[in-house]
Amino acid sequence: MTTTHRKYRELFTGTERFSTGTRGRLERSVGRALLGYRGGFTSVQAAVRSATLELRVLGVGDADIVSILSGIVEAAGRSCGADRSSLMSGEPYWLAIQARVVKSAWGELGQPPAPMVDAGQLA
């Protein structure tokens, strides 16, 4: 039996649907970003590109793809403590990472980003 070491395993849920390579790339790049490591957003973009392609092949709709990736970032951000407020914006730190992932996913899907609806507007 082969076991793989996943450094960021405890942060992520919902990544089992991806291939081993895409899952590792997604967990590693998003995990590093959430934990505050400096580094290129290009690794996050590459992971989003792979994940988007795999989800599209599975027949998942564009809005659902963005929702899945967004949810993965949110869950990981909350589990690793990236829900602390940014000193600059006052928002949880993971929101900035999530916004970059969503923007990248919409770019990969070839569509403009969907307008974000504020929860206060729904009431």
C-alpha cells in the first residue's frame, strides 16, 4: 500500500474529486497562500486551471465550478485560522485569496466574473 504525504491535508475538504496531481497542486498553492507565504500567484492560477479543466470534463457547470473552488478556499481559510481580520480591509484574510481564485477561475472559463451579491442585499 502506498501512502502519500499531504502537508496541508487537515486544511482541505472536497478535494478528493480531483486527480492526485491537481489535488496536490491546489492544496499546496492555496495552503501556502492562506498561511501567508510570499510567492507567486502563478502557482495558484495553475492549480485553478487544472481544477477547472477537470471539473469541466466531469460536466460541472461554470457557476458550480467557481462555487466549488470558492468553497474549498473558504473552508481551508477557516480551518487554518486565516479568518483573522486584515488590518487594511477589516475582512477575513481568506477573502482576498478567495477573490483571486474566483477571478482566475472565471478567466479560465472564458467568462467575465459574475457579480458578487452582498448577503445584506438578499434580505
